[in-house]
Amino acid sequence: MSPDRRILFVHAHPDDESIGTGATMAKYAAEGAHVCLVTCTLGEEGEVIPPELRHLAAGREDRLGEYRAGELTRACAALGVTDHRFLGGAGRWRDSGMMGAPTNEDPDCFWQADLDLAAAELVGVIREVCPQVVVTYDDNGYYGHPDHIQAHRVAWRAFEKAADPAFGEGEPWAPSRFYATAMPLSVLEQGVDAGPFERLKSVEEFGFGVPDAQVTTRVDAGDHLDAKRAALRAHRTQITVKSDYFALSNNIGQPLFPAEYYTRLAGPEGPLDETGHETGLFA
């Protein structure tokens, strides 16, 4: 185990960390790396699954955001992650809702955030934690959600500016590697017409996934699927878990895969396995 390894995950809402990178986070935390999670919003616009909790989403009192912050605390505990922050502080930017929703126009939402201001907040975290690796989404936000797209923009700007002494506060630091989450279409095929939830007939119906050639990195985290499953269950308002599958409010099942996948967008190539994929996120 190496306490000198430090990695920063930047996610849009509570639950994104568990869905896309939960097993990876649990793996590195268990190995002794410093795992820092920054969440950009409280997820105030999430659709609530349990009927007995749907009152949380009513009105603008942000009861759902407060509740989801508690869910995130429990998820982090399941993953072994002890360093979590909300970008700019809890509630600094609101959940923007899905692309095209009226909430995209809210001046307080993350989609409307000033890029340099939000990036400066993240630069402060980078300079405190000094991660070698930054992980977020690709420029499409994995599936087109405005907050995911904005998280990519903010993380990339911060990655570029963290070593610039003229930007933000604190001692400059230069992370060496930048990754985006990715789901290879060939792997996603395993979720077609399978599992205990609503089944899809083709991989295209999922609305996400990238060509296999775009994926550079495969993190084998099968030993940490129980931690990921527990973290997903912690996000009770947003996720239902049944055995090795989970579903969001659309009730479309997704498998819990024994590996998580990424695309390296900056930094040197790491060790490769027999399939030509990097085997981890650290060089």
C-alpha cells in the first residue's frame, strides 16, 4: 500500500460516484491511497423512487438535496472514502436537471456557473490534496447531462490551471493524469435483455457507451463489488439494487460489472495488460 498515491474524483451529483467509479474508489481506498471526492451539486432535481420519500422532491426547500447529502455520506463510508467535499461548499450550485429542462436557466444552477470561478474552487482542492490523478466525465458528460458536461469543463480547466500561480490560491500543483469514465459498447452488450429490471433489446437503447477503441483503461475491481453494491443501496432515493443489477428511476437494469473503464485524456501511458488496456489509473 502506498499513502503517496492521491486521486481526485469529480462528480456532478450524489450517486454518480457510486454508479460510475464506486468499485475503483473502494479499491484504491483499500490499498491505502488518498481518495478525494468532490461533488458539484446536492442533486436537488433527482427523481425519487420510493413513494414514501417523494415528498422530499416537492417545492424549492431543497429537502431532497439535504437528504441526498446524507445518502452520499453513507455511500462514502461503504466505499472507504473519508475525504469528501462539495464544490464551493454544500449547495453552492444547484442541480440543473436534465438537458432542456427549465431548471437549466436557473442562475444558481451548475450549468450556469462561471467556469473560471468553479474551476478556481476546484484548484483549491487540487492544491490541498495534490493528486497525481484527476477523474471525471468526458466532454459529453458520459450521457449528456448538463451538470456532467459542466463537471468535465470545470475539472479540465482546473487540471490545466492548478500549476499556474496566477490562477486561484495556494501552492501550485500539477496533476499528471486526467481520466474520463467510459463504458465500452461490447461490455454494455452484456446488459441487453438481461436482469430482473426492465430489459432493453439493443445496446443503443441505453443512451450511453463508447466504441471499444476509445477505452484506454480497465480497472479490475471485482473484489470490491460488495462495497459498490452497498454504496448504491445507500442512495435509496435514486437507485434500486437487486442482486448483481441496479436501476435508476427509469427502472432499466444495468449490471454490476467486475471492472470499471476509463479513457485517458492526458498523461503518460501506464502498464498494459494482454488486451492492450492500462491496468490502473496511476502510472
